[in-house]
Amino acid sequence: MKLQCAILDDYQQVALDMADWSAISDRVDVKVFSQHIASKDELAQTLESFDIIVIMRERTPFRASLLARLPKLKLLVTTGMRNASIDLAAAAASGVVVSGTNGVPAHTAELTWALMLGLARNIVQEHQAVRGGGWQSTLGTDLYGKTLGVLGLGKLGGRVAQIGQAFGMKVQAWSQNLTQERADELGVRRTSSKQELLASSDFVSIHLVLSDRTRGLIGAEALKLMRPTAYLINTSRAAIVDRDALAEALQNGWIAGAGLDVYPLEPLPEDDLFRSLPNVLTTPHLGYVTKDNYAVFYRDAVEDIQAFLAGAPVRTLG
């Protein structure tokens, strides 16, 4: 009897086209779910008969409570090599192997700049104005000569910093782990504190890993330090920014605007405030959603399944 494999949250319905799934078809039947299943009970009932589940990033969390209701599950494949929405300890206790995948390095950094440029030059408003018969209704903000503050100078933050330098921006960075050596390597000014970075930047871009130390790192006090002409960009994790504080900051003019690709609840509810605030540029968690990246994700997912079937799992997490 063949093993049963579910692919979850294939919003664009492209998973089967992105890799050669025929490589496992003799031993595995694959079923794709393109609609997000929000109900925990419905999710558990839908997945209870599957031996293998492939998930797309953090779209569907796999906590202990869900894993306990999936007795047949043997392999959980997540795209990417880090997924905070999986309870790895619970998976291990249940005998579930968790494998990850590689990805391409530039996707989220590029979207960061799409949001930053979109905000600075009012791209959406001007596009809509032209479509409606109008012409030139706003004044843009220059990037050249402005100060870019990068929170987190790892691979993504470093790439964003380098692009900022190419635009002629003054780039500075801070994180709890940032060393002077790393800042010097990229030619970036290392601020003495988070507070200094926020108070002296025209654009602030977040590129931190979500952890107990970074959860809620940007709250009301932090947002009040920012300039009223400054913009906040978050393509990292929603929980790093206090949602209520950000809403207040945007509504009361503490900051000029925000570019957001991540949210506490995804998909974003239809009546969510951030869908309608005029000084927010929103994208539906598109940071990693590119053809090249998906091709790597699903190619490696097939490889993970093949390795598991051979009794030698690869790219295991936990």
C-alpha cells in the first residue's frame, strides 16, 4: 500500500509543477490542498490519514496539540531550514521526522526594497490615480542621503544594507548580537543601542529572528522614538512589532508609514485594520514567494521524501 502525502497551502496551485513528483509516485500518493484550513478540528480530521505532510513555511502551524491528533504522520517537510511554527520537541516525541529545504538567498531582501520604494514614491497611490485618469498627486521622498537603519545584520539584513549603500543612503545597524567586526565588514555604522538607531533613521527595516528576546522588541516606546517622517518596514516576523502599538503609531502620526509583509494572523482577516490604513503598504507574505525559490523548495521536498523512504533522512531539524 502506498504512503499518503499531503501538500498544504499551495495557494498558487503550482506545487506539482515545480518539481518531479513522479520520482516518488511508485511509493507515494500525493494530494494537494490549495485552500488554507484554519479550523484546528477540520485540519486534524483532514490530515489524520496522511503519512507525509509538506508545509509551506509557517502558513499552517504544527503544535503539539495537532501532532497528537495525527498518529499516522511519519515525515513532516517544511520549506526552509527554520520554522518557528513547528513544535520540534513534540514531533520528536511522536516519532515524526522533520526535514527542511534549501532556498534562494535574495527574495525577501528584494521585497523589502519593493516596499521601501513603494512607500517612498507613493507607487500604489500614483498607479491608482493614473488608472483613474489623474496625474501626479503626491510628493515622493528621496532615498539618496537618507539614513537607513537595519535591525539585524545577518544574511538578509546585510543584503538590504548593501542595496541601501548602492542608493547612496547612510546605513546603520543594531541587534543584540551585532559585532563591530560584522558592521565593519559591510561598511555599516553600528549604533550603540536600538534607541539610537530608531531615533536617527529615516527608514527602519527589520531582519531579526523571532525569539524570546525579539518578541515585542518594537513597542510603543520604541515607535515614539522614531521620526514622524520615518517609515518602518517589516518583512521578518510580525511578533517582533507590537501590533496595537504600530496601529496607534500609524493612526496618530508617530511615524509616516509602514511596509508590512507579515502579520500575527495569516491570511489577514478581511476586516483587519491594516488592510485599510492609508499610510500602510501591505503585501500578503510574499517575501519568499518567487518562482526560483519555489522550485528549490519543492525539489528539495521531493528529495527529503526520497531520503526518508530510503531510511536515511536528510536536512533534519530539531
